[in-house]
Amino acid sequence: MYKEVAVRERELRGYGSVQPFNNPYDTDGRYSEHGMPLSSDKSMLRRGDPGAEDIRSDAITAFELVVIPWLVLALLLGCYLVAGANGQVFVLLAMPVLLLAVCAAFLSFAYKNRNTDELALGFLALASIILGTGVGIYLNVVMLEELHRLNQGASYFNVLPTEAAAGKVDATAMIFTNSSIADYSRYFGYVDASRESATVYCVAPITDGSSSFTTVRYFAAGVNCCGAQETFSCGKANGEQVHGALRLSPELRTDHHLDMFDKAVNAAEAKYGLVTGDGYILLDMISDPIAYRDALWRRAYTLVIIFGCVYLFITAMTAFVIMPIIRGKA
């Protein structure tokens, strides 16, 4: 009976036979019974391939060092672009915080397991989050906040200066008729003597072009853009005769600013015999408000595309430099 068992064992352990699954590797997770290195089970990105022999299966590739940080940046900028244009402030705040939390957890895991590859990847992802947040904030402050404001209101076309302002209080963009003008010859600048800066609040009536036009419902307006020694040059029109207009920005519609503009309008009424009737709207004159709004969006996504391409090149160069270092071949 002993011989039969021995023969059976030789048959099971013969060449080409499949090893049993009960204990093919040793318990410390490092080497098999044949002395071959085993793949690491301490990688956060992969668990290893038991078939790999000499190559570390938890090693980060150059492709991953390039693409993963770039994808983090693209995700962040994409969220800023869409959420900013739609005024979703919560997303703008939550997205970088969430990504930073995930990145911190990844770095902590890699540090505890002394995984140099994943530490390098984590720091590159962290740099992507910081840069992406900076670019995203710039996008929102310079372009997307204004784009959202203009998208929130109504646009009116072929507006007559005689039309009641009360029916257009929801406007963010207007285009007046071709005969309408901002009468810069009847502008007035009111100096805010209560402030050390002595800000000048300027208004000019929008009329039908006739000198007899006195009932004003729309004013071109701005600050520090008129005076005794200079002509009216407020807003994006810069004193040129254009027929488009944007609602005055929220920064110039605070209680104090509106009070000062109201005093400027009252002074213009007294000086030129104007009447504001049922109220008035303060405007920033511009040649084409619709094109301006579209340009804000175009500039925003163009900046995202350009920066994304540049950053892809930067991550590729960075991976090329640090790969020999983390492989110990520098």
C-alpha cells in the first residue's frame, strides 16, 4: 500500500501537472515555493498577477503617470466650466474638496505601504487639483459669473427709448432701435463727496435722437468715466454711439451705488429738464450684447482646452523625468 501512495504522489507532481490550490505560495506573500517573487497585494491600483515573475505588478507605468493626473485636471476644469456657467456654487466648492480628500487618502495609503510609485502619482494628482482649482477660479471670476448673470435675465430687441422701463426690469441685455442714441451732450457726473475716493457717478440719457426728447427711461451709466475735462466714456462703448446695452453689473447696483446714481439722475433732470416718468434702468452700452455673451463662453472653453493641452505636455515631461528616479535608475 505504501508503494501505491508513493506512485500516486509522483504522478501528481510530475512534469506539466497543475499545482494544487491549497498552498501554492508561502504565507508571507513574498515568494512562492519555487523561489520566484510574487506580485504585491499592497497596491491601491491593482492586486497583482500571480503569473508575473520578475516584473513588479504594482509598478506605475509612465502612461499612468501622464494620463491619471491629466484626467483629474480635466474632470475638475470640466466641472468648473459647466457648474460655473450655470451658477452652481456648491459644485464649485465641493468638487476640489472631494478630490483633495480622495488624493489625501491615496497618498496616505501609498505612504503606509512605502509604495514610491503611487506616492509619485499621488503628488502629481495633487498638483493637478491645485492648478485646476486656480484656473477654475479664474474662469469663474473673469468669465463665467458674468455669463451666468447674462443668461439668467431676458434679452430684448428693437427697444424704443419711449418704452416703459417697468416692463423690462428682468432684462440683462437690450438692443435699441437704430435711431436711438445715448445723448452724451446731456450727461451729468455726480461726485460722492462722502467718500475719500470722491467717486464720480456718470449718467447720460438714451433718447430717440431729438433734442426735444425729455421723458427718459434708460440711462447709460458708469463710474469715474466723465468730468469737466473729459467727455462721457463709460462702459464698453467708451463713448461711441452703439445701440446695444447690458444691465449694469451687480457690483454697481449695491444700495450705496444706486443712491449715488439716483442723485446723478436727479441732477440731470434739474439741469436739462428731463423726466424719468415711471422709473428708469441703468445700462452699460455695448455694440452687441449677444455676441459679448457668446464670447464669454467661447473664451472660457477655449482656455480650458488650451490649458488642458499644455498640461498634458507638462505631465508627459514630468513623467519622463521622474520615471528613472522612482525605478532607482537615475
